[in-house]
Amino acid sequence: MAKISRAFVCQACGAVTSKWSGKCGACGEWNSIIEEAAPSGPPALVAIKGGKGRASSRLASFETLSAATLDAPRLETGIAELDRVLGGGLVPGSAVLVGGDPGIGKSTLLLQAAARVAAEGARVIYLSGEEAPAQVRLRAARLGLADAPVALGTETNLANIVATLGSGAPPAVVIIDSVQTLWSENVEAAPGTISQLRGCASALISYAKTSGATLVLVGHVTKDGQIAGPKVIEHMVDTVLYFENLSGHQFRLLRAVKNRFGPTDEIGVFEMRFDGLKEVDNPSALFLSDHDRGAPGTSVFAGMEGSRPILVEIQALVAPSPLGTPRRAVVGWDPNRLSMLIAVLEARCGVRLGGHDVYLNVAGGLRLNEPAADLAAAAALLSSLAGRSAREDSVFFGEVSLTGAIRAVGHTDQRLKEAAKLGFARAVVPAVSGEGNREAKSMTLVPLSQLEELVALLAAPSG
């Protein structure tokens, strides 16, 4: 009997070593190396002429770039926020990976989507490897979905799952909760290890591609918020969604970080209630619900999350520092961006912040990534330093360069329309984008070309 070779595999990055060590040399993680069966190597190459096994080979087919291509059909889930993030709905034959912290609402969201898809006549299979059928039924009863025609099962053996899926008509949607609980008899490793994750995910994705069913996998996350397992799992699927909690709130944020059939910067906002997740149609009103109108150190930023405009409040506190090195604390924004903005204010505008502690916060728990927030952050800093509030009916957006110039940003029309809808009457915008954007004709535009003009604007009398 041939001896089974063993190898040591890092559960964080998938690196393979010949011996155990406490720290992975590839990713630097501690205590992440586990002994597993050595992965089988690639098949031996066959000679072009006269090679053994030549009869089993086939020639690859090629197509031209000008060939006609039909748009991918969509299966709407009935949840508008989920369909927005997916790019219009589920694509048949695709694989979707959903990750998030425990208890954040992944199973609740997918159960609601499965019930609505099944109510339209599609065959939906929900396989739970972590909960008993009674637990899932209790959740469905609480959500008012007990009568939904969803096929519920609890199975973790990959061979049994594939055999069950192939026994009848191909389902429209298959939900696996979660992929870390699956195991295959052909892989000598414990469930949740790198080898099991790679093998089980590959087999299920292959079934989805051949049958046309949409595969939805639920993945656990690490303490850093990343989906557990190597990045190869995320590379194998077509769409990766992250379910996030807005720090301390009952609201949830669904964000796409990878999407082969749609944009990767869309977000969906949900509110967790007793009867399930409810869609938030107007996130701007949500983030401005506790807006401190008239308070020094606050400004309203008209931002974009994908194709959706969102208004959010930026708060700043500038206070004299008793320390030799003033503090710089940021929540919800890039700290390097704040340091750059403070340097531009000091070098180009003569605003001295070197002896002050600076605290910046994005209200509502949202994290901003676009550089258009520079102008709103500068307005909040100047307002707090001077002790004077910016106008309550004003919104700000624009990128600040190292020369002090205010550069134009995209989607100006959508930002102005969203601000006008919420009752704002004035927008401080880059001068380059001040012309031709008259979608919101009720708003007054204040175009600025240099950051010095913002300092003069906030220092002017309020009248």
C-alpha cells in the first residue's frame, strides 16, 4: 500500500510547506498551519506526437471578438436593494459568495430572497449545514415565510449534495449555508480547511456552470472582517458580497467587492427588525436623521456610492493640544487624506493647525472612500477652528489637490438632485463643474476654484 504523503498548509493564505512552524513565512500569520494530505500535483504532460492518452484530448474552440453576445438574463429576487448590488438580479449559472460577521443577518436575507424567488414559481433549494430544519422553520415563521415553497435540507457531504441536485429538474437557485461546513470523502482534511474549501467550492461551481442554476455560498469571516479561507475561493466565484454592520446601529450595509456581471461599488442599505430585514429606500435621510444643524464643526457631504447619491454629515473637532505632538483621530475616512488636507490648509491657506488636536468623524458609521469628500472635510475643520457654523442649507463636494486647487468630480447632477430632494438650497462645488449642471434648478451653486476661497467664504458674515 502506497504511503500517503502529508503536507502542512496555512489556513490563512494556502501556502504549502514541508514541515510545521508556528508562523507562516508567506503571510506572517501565527498558528495557522495545519497538517493535511499533500495536494496532488498537475497531470503529466503528454508529448504532442505519439503521446500516450492522445485519443482523450480535444482541440479548443475559438471565437472572434465581433461575435454576437446576448445580455446575461436576470432572476430578480424581489428585494430591490439586493438586486441593485447584484447588478439587476441573479445570473443563471453564476456563483455568489456572501460573507459577514456572525448574527449580522446573512441567513435572514437569503431566506427572504429564497422565499420571494420560490413564490414566483422557481425551484429553490436551501441547504443548511449549521442549523437544524426546526431552527430554519422557526426563523421562517418569525419572518412570515412559513408557506413559501422552498426545499429545505441539512446536508454537509458534498457527494450527497451533488447527487441530490442532479436527481431531478435543475433548480433555479441553490443556497449553501455555509461553505465551511462542507466536506468531501476524496479530500483527507477536516471541514473548513483549505483543501476542503477549495475542493467543495470547485465541485459546486462546476455544477452551477453546467446546470444553469445560481449558486449562493455563505462564508464565515475572520476577525479582520475578511472571508475565511484563501483568496482563491473569492477568485473562483463570480460575485463577492460583504454584509456589514453600521457600528452600533440596527442598519446593515450590503457591499459588492467583486461582480463579473455588474458594478463593484454599489451598496444596499437594510434595517434589521424583528420581522426580518427591511429595505431603506432613502439612505440620505437615514444618515442625516440626527444632523446637528447650525453646530460648529459640521458639514454635509453629497457623496456617491456606486450609482446612488448619499448625503452624510462630517463632524470635526479642532482643539488646542497640550501635547508636544498633537493627536489626529479619524473615524470613517482615510487618515492619510486628513494629514494631506491639514498640510494643504497650512501651506496654501495660512491656517495653523500644527498646535491643535484634530478629530474627524463620519456620522452614521459609513466609511467614505472617494476624494470628493475633501471639500466637506475642510469645511468642517475650518468651521470648528473658527467656532462658526457653516450654513445649514449647504452641501459640499470637491477634491482638493496639493496645490490648493479644487478639482471637479463626477456625478454632479445626481448629487445636486439628492440634495435638493432633502431640502438643501445651496451647494459649494468646484468651479469647473459649476456650469451646465442645472438638474436641480432650485439650488444655488457656489463655485470655488481654490481652497482659499472656502476660507474666505466661511469667514464672511452669515448674511
